[in-house]
Amino acid sequence: MSRLELRGLARRYGSVAALDGVDLTVPSGTLTAVLGPSGCGKTTLLRCVAGFERLDAGEITVDGRVVAGPAAHTPPQRRQIVIVPQEGALFPHLSVRENVGYGLSRAERRGDRIEEALSLVGLAGYGDRMPHQMSGGQQQRVAVARAMAPRPSLILLDEPFSALDAGLRAELRHDVRAALRADRATGILVTHDQGEALSTADQIAVMREGVIVQSGSPTDVYHRPADAWVAAFVGEAILLSAQDEPGHHGDPAVLRTALGPVVVAELPPGGGALTVLVRPEQVRITTPPAPQAVIATVVGDDFHGHDALVTLSLPDGTHVTARVTAPTEPMTVGDKVGVQVEGGGLAWRDRPGTG
């Protein structure tokens, strides 16, 4: 197990700052998901950690050992860091066993590590097969086993599940996460898939325009996003305009929104309009409308089996989405229903410090 620390990382390509002061700590034996939209700097960050790119500023340390910095650049082959790419990139002329053992010494290849690595990813007994005899998901498992076999300081996963269908992707990421934990490996998963990050990682680092804007546990990032952009990017978000009464700053308050009253534990300083976050699972639908509920019109119903996403039009024309668990009957477009917010929200000032 190894601890990774990134301090003030900067990497520019001409006038473009791909990394602009990145700070992040990946604790030993954990998996951190670096989550962000295309072009935010995720892949550049991974390449700098691996040693494929040189830093313009900042420092990377592994267990206190500087591998990149103002006066240091350890070559990739000497960092004990491996990458699992989007495509497994197996050697087609080598068997599964030979692929997994490629980075091992002769003595290690004669030992049990190859079979141990295959067992960790659910492929015990598959060593004699050739890559073309394996499914796409199995090939990715082999790629992970090959990365884990030499027990590297750090495993980097570059969107390794993106080419797989949804069901297989969910199964594989669960098994890969279990394998990393069983081997006590430290890893970074680069992804733009919010569900993948939330369900797989011990820590999420959200990137935007070359900067990590928030890092923390999946629960913290989902329930306490740093700003409205993070809230909307990490999971589905309902962002509502709200007004507060004078004298409530810093205290629990009830805010007026188009969805009715929303309780927030703390108001940001300043005055004027606020943006309030609630999640679709907090919106409760009542038919017939409950007392005190806001009357909304059903304009869409996306049924997913275990739940449904119901799109509602509020009296002011705002559209919001409610997540209904295990619905037995679909909502009918045009129906009038009651809606209320259950639980607390989170608020930000639209323009901090102005009235």
C-alpha cells in the first residue's frame, strides 16, 4: 500500500492550463475517483502521476518519495505505477497467463502470483486461454490482473469500463473494487460517470477546468457539494431560487421556493437571492394533493422498474423531477398532484456579499 500526495500540480499546453494548482491526497489502500467532464484535466492528471507528462510546477510524492517536482522527474518505468487503459491492450499472441505475468520476474512467474491475481479478478483457471477467446469484460479483468500482479505502488484506472454495456460495467467495477481491497492496493479511477464514482470509490475528487474543486467521501460530495455546479454534476439536482427573511443569517431557516418551504441548516453570509439544492428523491408526490402541498402538473414519467423519474411543472413554470420508488402505476401526463420537499436543503448565495 502507498500514499499518494499531489501538491500544486500545473501543466500547460501553450495558453491552455490543463492542470492549474491541483492538490489531492490519496490515502494508502484506498480508491479515489477523479470525476469531471471531458476536457477538465483528468487524463492529464493521470499521465503526470504515471510519469508520461512532465509537470510545469508542483510536486508528486509516493510514500514521501518525490517522483516529480521542480528538480525531479522519475521515469515511468521506475515509479512502480501501472495504468489500466480504456481498452485492455492485451498482447494478442500471449496467453492470459503470459499477459498477467509479463511484468513479473522469472522467479515470480514460477510462483503463485499469476494465479492469485487471476483469482482476485474472478478468472481462476483461465490462464491457458488466448485474449481472442475472452469477452470484452473478461479481457478487462485480465488487464486489471496484469496491473495488480507486480504489486505496484499505485494502480491508475483510465475509464476502464467505458466500452462495456451497463450491466457488465456495474458487475466488473464491483469485482475490480473488491479485488483492489483484497490486495490492499491504492488506486485512482478516472471517470466522467457519476454513478460509477459514487458506487465504487472511497473518495471522490471533482475536477473543473484543471482544478479539483472538491474532494471527500461519496456521501459528503453528494449531500454537501461545494457549489451549485458540483451539485448538478454529481447526481441529479433540483436547483431552485429562494428568498430568506432578514435576521436569519447563519441560523436554521425556512426558505420560500417554487416547491414550497425548504429548511436549510445554515445560510451563507450576505443578502439577496439564494440558490437552494434538493435532490429528486426528496420530492414527495401526493394524490390527491395533501394539505399545504404545492399543486403541480405531471408532464413526463420515465419508468425504470425499481423507480421512476416523474417530471413536474410547478405553478411558476419551473420543471422539477421527483424520484418515485417502486411505483405500481404510471403517472398520467396532465394529472394534478401535490408535491412537498422532505428533509433539508443546501443554499448558496447567487452573488455573495451583494444585496
